[in-house]
Amino acid sequence: MPVEEKKQYGARKGSFGYLCLCYYASATFKNLDPATQLWHHRALDLICEKHGDNVVDDLKDKHIRKLRDELVRAASKKRLKALKALFSWAVDAEEASHNPTIGVRPIKYPEIGIPTWSEEEITQYEKHHEIGTSARLAMALMLYTACRLEDAIRFGPQHFRNGRVQFAQAKNEHRRDPVSIDIKIHRDLRAIIDATPLPHLVQANGQPASFGRFLVVRNARPFTPRHFGKRFKDWCRQANLPHCSSHGLRKAAARRLAEVGCTTHEIMSYTGHKSLKEVERYTKEARKAKLADAAMAKLKG
């Protein structure tokens, strides 16, 4: 959202609100992924509501810790990350004399990860949302490509050609090391795409369009990540799966690959993960389940 459209918290130069407005207008901020820009905005604007008039040069690490501790878990972590990004830019841009976030670490909470969809939950969703609906197409796009929701809303015919899915992940696409994915189109996904009416992709001559987006709002406008996230949660609730999420489908795709014996690096080439840590958890869990089954078979024997 352009700076001029934001509420002018702390417009006085030298205030925290003024610093945030300068950050939003900077090239550093504009080069962030749209989803990252959105949560930086939310995290910092929430602080501005109470502290927008505070003088930046008066901020100390104890104040940052207090702001961190006002929230819990993911919200606390995101607030601190946004503050660190803000002051890192501010010092480099000479908009702040010091960085009060240095040395302030996120609070370590017991990990409660986003739940991975089980096969039973996948089946339940598929039974409620039949092939041919946008709800079913959305799920299939994420489940069979292991993409994030930011990628799913950009998918169109241009990404599905010659039997392959080829796209650059939205996450980190503007940074130095974007991730490109090139995988075969799963036959079930191809069948679902072909069976879904997409009138907004039909050209005037009646032929399917070769460029566009599969998932759009009713008036054919593109989804924003936030809007699509809400819409997908609605589809999950309709299927009586209120605890399920779009990211859980990405994890389910990785789980499936691990369960059929894919190596860690094979899974990473499919999902685009850069870290072995997350992917290794899936392969270890899959191996553990197979070993447990083998042990039970021996016990019965």
C-alpha cells in the first residue's frame, strides 16, 4: 500500500512513525516479497498506533524487548523480525543513529508446527469439493506441486506446458537466490485442471487462453495472498476441516514423497526447500513408520 494511503502515525521527523513511513517508501522495502511487505506493514503499524510519536533516538534494547514481549509465539517473532529489518535499513540509510534491536533475540517457545494434512483429511476435503470447482482446483495445485499459496494464485496455463510445471517461487523471488521449480505434471492434477471450467481464460475465438491465472476472484481480478488465504480457510471450514491450512498441503506433499521413499535431496528439488532440516524430518518420520511396520510384521510372525 502506498505510503500516502497509510495513516500518518508520528509524521514528525525523528519519530518512530516517521521512520516507518520512510522505510515503506524505500527501495529496500519495495524489493521485499509482497507477502513480506504485508506482514511488515501490519507488525510495524500496530506499534505505531501506541508509539508512533516516540523519538527513535531514545529507543533502547529494553524497549524492543518490551515490544517483543507484548505478543506471543509467531506474532512476537514477526514483530521482532520487522523491527530488526526496519532498524537495519534505518542505520544504513542514516535515518537512525543506532540499532536498538541488536542483541535482542526471539523468545523460544515449544514448537507447535502447522499441522500436515493426513490422507483422511485430504479425502474428506475432496469428497466435499468435487472436481470442477475452484475449491478442488486450489487444493490440487498446492498438493501436487508442493507450492505455497502465493504461487498457487499466480498459476496459469503458461506454467503448465509440455507435461511439466515450471515456475519461480514467489518467496525470495526479488532476492539474490530465487528458487525455480521444474517438475512433471501429476496426471491427477492435469485431469482436475482440464475438468475445471475456466471461462475467464477463454479467448474471443473460443480457444483456451495460453496465459492467465487459474484462480481468480469472481470478477476475474487476481487474488491477493491475504484474500486467497481467507477463501481457502472458508473452503476448509465447509469441509469441516477448520484446523487445516494451505501450508499444511505443502507439508502433506513432502510427507507423501517421503513415504514413497524419496531421498531428502529429491524432496528438496520438488518442494524448493533450501534447508535440509525441515525435509529431513519428513524422511525420518517416514523411515520410522516403515521400521515400526516391519517390526510389527516380525512380531506377528
